[in-house]
Amino acid sequence: DVKVTQSSRYLVKRTGEKVFLECVQDMDHENMFWYRQDPGLGLRLIYFSYDVKMKEKGDIPEGYSVSREKKERFSLILESASTNQTSMYLCASSPPRAHLYFGPGTRLLVL
Amino acid sequence: GEDVEQSLFLSVREGDSSVINCTYTDSSSTYLYWYKQEPGAGLQLLTYIFSNMDMKQDQRLTVLLNKKDKHLSLRIADTQTGDSAIYFCAESPNTGTASKLTFGTGTRLQVTL
């Protein structure tokens, strides 16, 4: 069965902390994505990666960075967390030109 | 850039049909998708339609595509309380190798008894 897992379901951090969100997929997919979901705004793409060590900015990359050292793992990094980064973060993976498989999400609260 | 719009909320009675609508702007879209998000969970693919089709039926689900008006709809027949969720439409552009979907804002479907 297809599986995308995220390291935490809920996370509480303080303003200014460095935050790591981890995502792992077991389907050998080339593409991996990080979205954030906010009420009334839907899903917005932060970064995506189409291969190991490759990354491209999405629509809202400011304040975030990513790392993909292995094919199965895609990390989202908040260099210095701010309260406006409180959100639900969704990781997804896909083969080329196919639909996305999503993880369960990480709900992040920045105080 | 691409834009996908949906109404935010829909309430229906159990047993009635639900129709969730979506408009998009990218005329080069190849696939259009419907995803379902249950409370506290990630998104699951519900169904999809290729852009050269105008209708697709899958059990209680019917997808209609009007390419001329760039309008997509999802009809759920005999709506049940288990259908209560947020429904997202998404389009897939016909460029590149990454499946870089553009999502709508999501429609929250509430099913009442």
C-alpha cells in the first residue's frame, strides 16, 4: 500500500526557533512536494523536488528551505519560525505527470 | 498564473445529491482532479478526468467537464454523512515532468440528517 509519512502530526514551536518537518515516501517516486494549507486559501505550494538534490521554488517559498539528500526523504526547514507560519503542512509525492499521494499533515503552531 | 476557484461551503441533506463546482483558468490543463480531505487527515484522490473527456462516472460520483467554460463539477449521488469532508479540485498543467498541481480553495461539504 502506498505510504507517505510525516514525522509529526502536531508541533508547537517558539518564534525564532529552527523547525524541521520530515517526510518519507516508500513508493520510489521522483517528485516530492511541500504544501501549506490555510482556511479559505486552499493549498499553496512551498517547494518541490523532481530528483535527489534538486529543488524548485513554489508559490510561497519565503521563510522556508528544503533538503532532499535521498530519494525517499524530503525535509522542510523553517529557518526562524514566525507566527505567520502557523499552519497545516502537507507533504506529497508522485511519479512523473501523475496525481499526488499525500501524507497525513503536520499541524504547526508557532507561539 | 493558473487560478482555480471553488465556493467555500455546501450543506445538503442525507440522501440528496451534492454538486460541487470548480472553475479554472489554464486551458492547457491535461488532467483535472478531485481530492477529498476528511477531518484531521491528508488529501486522498477521489477521481480524475482527462481533458478530452466531458464526463466520467464512478459509482456514486459523476464528474462533468465543460472545457469551453473551464468548469468542472463533482456530483455525489445519495450523499451520506461519511461524505462530510473538504473537497478540492486541482488542475495539472501540460508542462514539465513534475506533477505541479494547482489546487482550489476547497469546498466544505456538510451533510445533515
